[in-house]
Amino acid sequence: MPRTIHHPWAAVQISFLVLAAIYFGRNQLSLIRFDRERIGISAFEGQVQVTGLYHYVNRSVFPASFSLGVPFPTDSEHPLPAEFHLSEVDDKGAFLKWIETRPYHSENVFRLWFWPSGERWIRLDYIQGTRVAEARYILRSTRKWGKPLQHGEYILRLGDGIELTSSNYPMAPNITGHPVSYSFSRNDFFPAEDWEFRWRVRPLQEALIKGRL
């Protein structure tokens, strides 16, 4: 028959090991939460440059790990970025260290480790070519977490000679700065749509780009 454990600390240690086995490497049982993001996009003729800052926090009293993917909004007019950079930063966005990714089912994935109640800021940078004067940033992936973002900030900067023509999220302009920018923010944000925006090149700028002037 199974041996009874009489020492209370032995039971505590076993319980801790069982809970640790659950928390380490099992996303579906994790208490890691994605709760904030700050996104900056710069639009130019033929490409967009994206910088994303993402905040994750461990809501448990145990150390934990979590696997994440790096999705990109690709289609026939928006090819996969040739390269991207992933790093850990502080809450001001200052670099701390690089994060390695690995391919997994046509996606790049990485794993984060957390101390109890720990938090981490992750930065993603990429440049994506565009064959049309429009782009998309993925927001709906937030819904996979089952809870809204506590706060999200989004800013679009326009290169010289570029004018915004539409955005499916209303944005406030800042036309006095350089470059011209637009922004919006949301609290308790559970987006039903990705962020899509379009622009046009002013005729003079288009002529300069094509070498007619």
C-alpha cells in the first residue's frame, strides 16, 4: 500500500513541485497576463517601421514561464519582414538584453520566465514593405488572452510628403510636430478589429520619388 507522508514539510514540498510542474511551460494554466502596450508606427512610401512595447505580468505567487509567438500582418501586398528584433527593455523602453526566437509551425516563438509577481517589458522592432499605400497592425490577438488590455497607446508618424487618408480607429492629430503624427489610446481595450490605415503621397513628393523633378 502507498506509504503515508507524516512530515508536514514533505507534503508542502511535494505540493510546491506539483504546482511548479503546472506553471512551468503550460500556457493554458498560466496566470501570466498581457495588460499594456505602446505601439509606434512610421509610414513611408513603400514601407512601415513598427516598434511595439508589450507588458506582461505574473499574477501568481509561483515562478512561471510562458511561450509567445511573433505574428505579422502579411498578405500579397505586405510581405513578411525580412528581419525583426526582439529585446527586453525597462519601463522607459531602454534596452536590457536581446531575446532569442525559434521557428515553430511557420511562426517565430520565444519563452519568457517570471519570478513570482514579476513583470517584463518586451520590445519588437520590424520594417515591413508595402506595395500599396495602406497597412495593418494586429490588435485582435489580444482577445486570445480572454481579458482586455488595461491600457493601450498607438501613434502613427508620417514621413515627408505623406498624408493620412483614413483610419478605422479615430485618431487625434498632432500637425505642429515633425514628423506629423496621429494617435489614439484606450483603457480596458478588447479590440474587435485590427488597426488599419491608409495614406497618400503628395504629388510633389511622388514626382521627387519617381525622379521627375
